[in-house]
Amino acid sequence: MASKEFDIVLFGASGFTGKHCVKQLAEVCKENPGLKWAVGGRNEEKLRNVVDWAERKTGVNLKQVGYVSADVSDVASLDAMCRRGKLLLNLVGPYRFYGVPVVEACIRNKCHHIDISGEIQFLEKLQLDYHETAKKAGVYIVEACGFDSIPSDLGVLFVKKQFPGILNSVEGYQASHHGPEGTTLNFGTLNSAVHVVANRNEIKEIRERFHYAPLPECKPKLKPRGPLFYSDLCGGWCIPLNSTDASVVNRSQRYLYETEKERPVQYRQSYTRRSFLSLMSFIFVMINIGILSFFRCGRKLLSKYPKVFTFGVFSHEGPTEAQMATTSFTFTFRGRGFSSKSVEKSGKEDMAIITQVDGPEMAYVTTPIGMIQAGLTILKETSYLPDRPLHFSLDPKSTIKAVPPPDPRLIRLSHTQCSIFPVSHRKMRSKTTNLRDVSKSASHIVPICAIQIPSQIWEQTLKP
Ligand SMILES: NC(=O)c1ccc[n+]([C@@H]2O[C@H](COP(=O)([O-])OP(=O)(O)OC[C@H]3O[C@@H](n4cnc5c(N)ncnc54)[C@H](OP(=O)(O)O)[C@@H]3O)[C@@H](O)[C@H]2O)c1
């Protein structure tokens, strides 16, 4: 493989998320001084301002950072950019409009590609149209490496790994926490989400084109939830989310079944808020965005006045640093299954596990961490990855000290600085006997408990 100038090219570095990725990559350079990277985009002045800002913020000397000029509408510029990089971190969205030419250029020019798309149609169509071509080229096209959908996808794999029996289902509860100033998301995310909603019917046709063979049925099935329900587990009101996360989790489950014959698990995700009123206000904003997204004039209004028409949830300015510093998320996972094959045959679940993943602000702190660590994994830990991708030798000065965790599929999560805290569900904790704390792992992600549940406790606290 001809040598390439940069280990990483960060394309879309001038955007809001891009800027925070530059800062995160600068932090990573403290431990990896040999890493060669560049920022890419269509406006060099903006790129220089971002790099200067990141230099001031981190105190890392970024004079060696390269600048690559590329515009999605100019294929030759994309080819030139991808020829120079081993790995492209792509932050140019909405991906349904800008994503495909970048992926094609990556495949043509043997450059691995990571995105942070949460656009379900783009993600599934990309797999459909480019999986075989990318595989033949030995290039990884890794999707959804941001808050969408690393915590949920690897969270489910983690539950599966820690479950001491046969896992049948996982329910994930996503919660966000804010400081007194609240928080907001940058317009770029709204702009992408609006087109996901407006084109929601496409997904059926895309899925039909996969011609998937049915997966083995998981029994008992997760009982349907109502549109709103209270969860004792997370102490809040919940709404089931048919989100990108569920699609990503299901695709991983299918992959593991087809390649490693692993039993798939069912997954359901819900969004939770402490108070009923707070959840109602969230639903109101989402319905409002949903309705406006259907109409061209509605989309225009959202684009021009996001703050007004989303009641402050989105803005052109994005969150302030103070808001980001006081925002965080929690995922609580409850897995259920069987202690043995014979119990599985009886169809009665008798075991449960609770795990919890905490992390910093979702879109502009967790997402850059997830994306960059996924990139470092591809560059540094190729031998753990499936399908023998292209292997680029790294500069010997690179000193990434990643200790390979026991399961390569957990690599990315174990680097994301998420941490586990005891589940604050007193009722359950006080009632559970035989609590088996398996938190000795060096990984930051540890399960809370794996328990054989006495039947009356199952009835009172865990029964769906
Ligand atoms: N998965 C997650 O959790 C997560 C979190 C955050 C963001 N995201 C996604 O990340 C994407 C970016 O969001 P954002 O808020 O950072 O958006 P943004 O601030 O609008 O940034 C968009 C970037 O794309 C660049 N761009 C636009 N058109 C281009 C073209 N023709 N050629 C080259 N570059 C072009 C812009 O460059 P200029 O500066 O030159 O205009 C800018 O750098 C969105 O799709 C969003 O949904 C996902």
C-alpha cells in the first residue's frame, strides 16, 4: 500500500461538531504525538480559525496540522483528499445530500471512512449499495459512530457479554440531564432530522431490497408498551423511541448471527424524563418539528428560525460551553433471559441484568470521543477487526496506549470514558439477594448486577 500523508483527515472541521472534533483530536495528540492529521473543508479561513481555537483551548501545538481543500460538489477535490488520508472522519451533513460522493471517493482511493450520521435511510441504504464494493476494496465504511449509536449498540453487546445465561431481550432507557441553563443542539442536527422525518416512507422500500432471511424468533417477546409509561427502573416517565439506535442495534445483532451464529436478542429503546410534565413538553416539541417537517414552508421556517419553532431545543448558535459542561446522559439497560438451555425451552425467563452507561454531553463531547476512538481503533487495532481491511502502518512515533480489551467489539466503548454507577433503584437493590458484582473489569463499562431472581421479586419489580 502506497504511503499516505495523513493518518486522519477530518472533513467538515469548520462545522459545529467538526470544531469540537478538532479539539478532541488535539487532546488525543497529547498521548499520540506522532499522529499525522489534517482538517478538510471548502473554506480554508474557517478551518484555520477552528484550529487556532482548538490550540488555544487545549494548549497543544497544532502547527503541524495539514489543510485540505475539498468540496462535496467537486469530485476531483474529494478524490485528492482521500488519496492523502488513511482514514476520513466525515462530519459533512445532512448525509442524505452530501454523504454518498464522499463514501465513493473513499472507496476509490482506499481511505477508511467514519461518519456520525443518525439518518436512518442514509445508513441502511449505504449498507445496501456499498457494502460489497467497500469489502472488495478492503475499506471500512463505519456508520453512526456518534452518540447515535455507540452507547446503545455497544451497550447491548456489553449486556450480552456480561449476562451469565442466555440473553433474550434488552430494554434501553435513555435519559439526558441538564444544568440550570438547560441546553440546545446545533441547527445541523435539526437540518438532518427534518429530512429523515419528511422522507420517512423510504425506509420500508430500502428494507425490502435487503431480502433478509428471517432471524430466529426470540421468545418470550418483549411485551408492547403503551405510548407513555412509567418505569420503576429509571424512576421516570418514558416514551418508546423507534430510533436510529434500534436500527443499528438490530443490524449488529443480525451481523453477529450471520457471521458468528450468536443468538440474536430483541431490543427496545425508550426516552425517559423524571416528570410527566417534562416528558409532555418534549413530546410537544417533537410533534411540532414532525408536523413542520412534512411541508416545504415548515422546513423553511425551521431552517430560518430554529430557536422559535423548536422552543429553544435547536439553534443556529449551538449550546454554550457552560451548557455543554453541565449536560450529560445516562443509558440504563435491562436484559432478561434464561439461566440454562432447559429453562430456555420452558420459555420462562428467570434471570435479569441491569447495566448503566453514563457519559458527558451527547452531541459535541461524546460524539467526537466516539468518532475519534473508532478511528484510532481502525488505525491501530486492525488485527481485531473482521474482514481483513487494508492495513496501514503507522508512524512509529505514535504511542497510542490502547490496552486491547478482552472483546474487540467493546474496544470503542471502553475508550469513551463512559462510566458505570450503581443503579439508583433502591427497591430493587435492597431486595436483590445473590447480587453478583462483576465490576472488577478494567474497562470503564461494568455491569451493575447479574442476579438469579427469587420469583416474588421477579413478580414485584422486574416482570414486564
Ligand atoms: N450522531 C450524533 O450524535 C451527531 C451529533 C452531532 C452532529 N451529528 C451530525 O453531524 C452533521 C453535522 O452537524 P453540525 O451541527 O456540525 O453541522 P454544521 O455546523 O452545519 O456543519 C456542517 C459542515 O459541513 C460542511 N459542508 C456543508 N456543505 C459542504 C460542501 N458542499 N462541501 C464541503 N463541506 C460542506 C460545512 O462547511 P462550511 O463551514 O464551509 O459551511 C460544515 O463544516 C449533521 O448531519 C448532524 O446530524 C450527529
